[in-house]
Amino acid sequence: MKGQIPKDIGNFLRALTVLIMDDNQITGTIPASIGKLKQLQGLHLSNNSLQGNIPTVLCQLENLVELFLSNNKLSGTLPTCFDNISALRTLSLGSNNFNSTMPSSLWSLSYILHLNLSSNSLSGSLPIEIGNLRAVLDIDISKNQLFGKIPSSMGGLANLINLSLSHNELEGSIPDSFGSLEKFQVEVRSRISQLSHSYQIMDFVQLLLNSKSHLAQQIHLMARKKTNMLVFILLPVLLAIFSLILLLLVLTSRARKKEQVLEDTPLPHQPTWRRTTYQELSRATEGFSEGNLIGRGNFGSVYKATLSNGTIAAVKVFNLLIETAYKSFEVECEILCNIRHRNLVKIITSCSSMDFKALVLEYMPNGSLELWLYHRDYCLNMLQRLNVMIDVALALDYLHNGYGEPIVHCDLKPNNILLDGDMVAHLTDFGISNLLSGGDYITQTMTMATVGYMAPELGLDGIVSTRGDVYSYGILLMETFTRKKPTDEMFSAREMGLREWVAKSYPH
């Protein structure tokens, strides 16, 4: 979607409760008439090219719960009237050009859960009043120009899970009061001079200090509780979450089927896009250099590219020496060109000739779920893992029920779950997917699905169905919350799989 938001949008949609326009090419300013949408609870305008200030009339939206304006070109000062939006739970203003101090009204949002002001040019110090955010779960004020000390009042934020203050000019010591926080991850990359001894009482803290600090090292103070105790605590939660997500999928599927009976109107065609050339992609990836290589998969390699219009993209180059690469390219083109969902990676364009085939896809700056689960420098808290798995469930539900014919992904695994700048999960890699035309399943003689995630009937009988994706989702869900791969050596040694291990760890 291109263009500007109509200036009179607030004059015609008075009953609107949620406005979602993320991930488009919207330009111009945020119209002041949005302040007339008194029933609005969610405003999602992230990942566009909006400019100008945040209009103060947004503070008149007393029912607003979520405000997402990250990854735009907004500038100027932050509104001083945030305290008028007492219902606000999420405020995401990261990756813009704001250059003011943080208004004191921010610290009156006593019910805020998620606060993201990262990657701006905000200045000033962190006030004592930041301790008023009693309900907050995560705070990201990294990559700004903040100075001074970390206030001890932040140690009173009992619900805090994630705190990122990196890339500022903070100094002094980390307050002793942080020792009272039970479970959280804090990232500090500033001029912190010393650590308090009180951190030995914390259950789990990971302090990351870069080389500019006097303590140029990683300090890990891990939980003293045994792994088995964590398993017994986590597994009931895991099973409950799995049940809730399956219920969500069933209810959504039934609702869609009812809608299709009432109204069987064909969806409009997606907008066409111009194919690109090999020369353009070669320039965009600096000759497909190793420095731009993101990763390798079953059918080729993926490179980070800067297109001629400045857009950052991912270029998936197919290895045509692999016999099935041609079919994989065709399948992925067919599927990606005809589907559109918030939790599916979008296609930008393609390049196809006799000796070169590539897809240009939306770039995901936060990498894969695999990276966040197993790399020592990355960590997801339980709430983030839950959100990722809900995103994947919604993507699967769309593939199975939201398109004309069911689409079976066939290769659900952490490497195929990518995270955008807001940590929203996107399903990718449709190279071995199948369209089920006129039936609940098909049979194929060969599968490229990944061992450990593959449903037994797919491996033994070559049966491809949506049930196989649900099976893979269950394995992925257990892996995400236990951080145990289904192919982990511990399972082969015990002659059991991840599914059996979870069942035996929590038998009731």
C-alpha cells in the first residue's frame, strides 16, 4: 500500500476500534483527525515512511491500548500529554528521529507493559519517576543519547523481564536495588564502573558489558535451581499454552468456514511487481559476497541486499545443480505471489532465467528463531516465546484455512521462523510446500522435510496433509519452551524423542 493516510479519516470511521497499516509504503504525516476516533484501541503504523511530529491530539484517545509507530521517519519532540492515555499498554516509538528529552508524562503510565523508545536521539537522564511503571514487562531505551546514572527506583519494577539501556552515555554502578528483581534480563552497554555484590541472590540475570566498560567480559549469574525443577515448572505452562493455541486454531477455522458459507466473494488479485535482473541483484549483494551471506538452505543461499531504491531485502538464490531446485523455485513463486498475511514473509520480486533463479524477499533484521534459542548472545523470555508461537499458529491457520486451497508448509522448524524489527514472527521457506487440491492429503515418493520435525506418516508413507504441519508445530512448540532440539544427542542416548521426554518429565 502506498500514499498518505487521508486527512479526514477521523470524520468517517468514528466507530473504528483498531487501525492496522503496518509494513506498507505510507508517507506524509499522521493526520490530526485520527484524534476524533474516540473508540480506537489499537493504532498500528510501524514500518512505513511517516514524517513529522506525533500529533498531540492522539492524547485524546482515552481508550487507546496499543500505539505502534516504530520504524518510520517521525521527528521532533515527544508529546507531553501521554498521561491522558491511561489505558495504554504498549508504546512502540523505536527507530525514528525524535530528538527531545523523555517527557515526565511517560512515567505516569502506571499500566504500561511494553515501552520501546530505542534508536532515536533522545537526551537527558533517567528520572527517579521511571520507578512508577509498576506493571512494565520490558523497557528498551537503547541507542539514544541518555546520560547520568541508572536510578535505584528501577529496582522496584517487580514485573520487569527485559531492560535494554545499551549504546547510551550512562555511567556509575548498577544499583543494588536490582538484586531484588527475581527474573529479568538486563543489557547495559555504557560506562558502568562496577557491579554490586548483591546479585548473588538473583535467580537469573545476564549482564552484557562491552569492551568500553571497566568490566570487559560477560557475567552470567545463573539460577541455582536444578534443571529438573525448571522442567516441572515449565511443562504445565507449556501444555496449557499448547491447548489454548489449538483451541484458537479450531475456533478460527470454524469461523472462517461460516464466513465462506455466508459470502463466497473472490479475493482481489495481488498487485503485480516488476521482475529484476541478475545484474541488479549482483550489485545489490556486492557480487553475492560472503560478507552479505545470511545463510544456506536445502536449495541454495540467502544474501542480504540493498536494492537500487535503498530497500534492504533478502535474496534467495537457488542452486540449480540440485535436481529439485527448479520445482522448489516454481512452488515458492506460486505460493508467495498469491498469499498475504502478517506472519508470512512477503515477496518483493523475482529473477528467473535458464541458468539463474532467485527470489527477493522481505528482510528480517532479527534473524531466525534458531538464533534466539541457541546462540549465547541472544535470549527470549517466556512471554516472547509465547508471542512467537502464537504468530506461527496464526500463519499456519491462514495457510490451512484462509487461502482457496489448503497449503501444507511441510518444513516447520526454528530456522524457518524469522523475526522482524518488532520481534513479530514470520514463516518462510515454502520450497517443499504442497497445495492440496480437492482432498485432505496427497502422497509423494520423496520428502525433503527435516528429521525430528517430520510427522511419522510423511516419513513412512509419504502422506502430506495439514495434520503433518500440526504435528511439526507441536514439536516446535516443545522445543521453543524447553530449548531442546528434537535431534539432541540426549534423546538418542536414551532411545526416546523430545515428545516422549516431555511426556515422561510431566506424566500427569
